[in-house]
Amino acid sequence: MIRRASNAVRAFDTTHHTDASYTGPRTIAAVPQRPTLRSICLQEGDTLPTLVGTSQKLFKIRLADSGGHLSSTSYLLKRRYAWRGYEVEGIDQQSPNRIALSACDHEERVVATISVGLDSSAGLFVDALYRDEVERVRAGDRRVCEFTKLAIDETVRSKPVLASLFHIAFIYARRLNRCTDLFIELNPRHVSFYKRMLGFDDWGSPRFDPRVGAPAVLMRLDLDYAEEQIQALGGQPDLGATKRSLYPYFFSAREELAIVHRLRALD
């Protein structure tokens, strides 16, 4: 279930010339693997473009909330964690405070996923190891959320796909639910990437996480900072060649408005 934000955001109309006819009822955006082509934000009734004269493939970003698609997303998640020797539960879409996003390739194969959790009386997953650290932020009258269960197929080497998943997750948390702070719990070896490419800060010392059988570190991202970076760099993939940041591969402001509209339409 998509929770609505209180403030309406005006969406815009998009028109795509295509002979393809299928997007799927839960498709939010279509993203090229390479940043040479612009992303396509889908509105209700849009069709998925056929890229004439190019071998470029599009990845479809969707809500992972239907039976077969949810099962495929959970399979990818478990397989990728098992490859590292970790155990993880599959995707659970029963909670009204949690959604899962997935990216599918042109063969309808799930190749990436991320989940977004909103704070509630039940708390967040990160509270299990880092409750005191999260409570410090809650005490400042902040609205916290978490990104969990990120997995990417080993065959996918695409910054636009990863950035698109993160940006749509950001839109759900920030635009639709007014979150101010994002937490992630990850293996210490990934810390430098999240600092350098997205601007996360260290927020908790390394601890052993019995849920996956591996060490974990808590990191925090101020979503005010993320919003500033998206506004300055989003929709400009050419900047990715000179800036050590994932933000140039995020959507433009105009594309973001279309995704807000699309997510609300999927409620």
C-alpha cells in the first residue's frame, strides 16, 4: 500500500512514440542500462518505448507486490545474500509501512531490489542492533526511515539502474511520507561507497548481526542533503564521468514529478 502525502504535487503529461504495448500495471519508470539515453517515467496508460536502431535495453522499475513478481524478487535477494554466505528472509509485503521495489530486464527477469521501511509503533529493523542511535535522531523531532534488502544481480553493472532504485525509494520516503533521515545497516566493506557516492555518515559502531550472520555498521543520510544533491546533479549523467557521486544518474526534477504522480496512482 502506498501512503499518500498531504500536499498534492502537480504531475505532467508525457507522450511516447512506440509500437510496444506493455508496461505492467505496477511499472513506475523505464531506465537504460547505460546513461547515454534518458530515463522514461511512465504515466498511467503509457507504453514501454521500443528503441529503434539501438541495442540498448530498458530496465523497468516496479513495485514488487504481486505473487509471482514478489517470489522472484525474494529469490534474487536470498540468492545474492547466500553467495556471500549470509541468510536473509524474503520480501514481506504485509506491512503497510514497508514497500519493495524491483528492477526487471527486457526478459522480465528481476535483477535488482530495495525495500523502504517507514517508522511506526513497531519501529524499524535497524532498531534491533542500533535502537539508541536511532532514538537520538527521533528525539530531535525527526521523521526516520530505512532502506533494507538491497540486492543486485551479478550480471548487472549499471549505475543508472542502482541510482533509479535509490531515487524512487527516496521519493517514496521523502516526497510521499516527509521523512527527514534515512538509515541503512550494511557490511563494513561497503561503507566507503555509501559515503563517497551518496553522502552517508557513520552512525553506529560495527556489531555482529545474528539475522544475517555477519558484521554490520549503521549509517545515516540527512535527506535534506540528498535533496540538494538531486536538485543540483540529477538528470545529468554526463557529470558522472567527473564527479564521484551517484546523484548525476538520479532523475531530473521533471522526471521526479512524474514518478510522484505514478506512485500515487498505484495506491
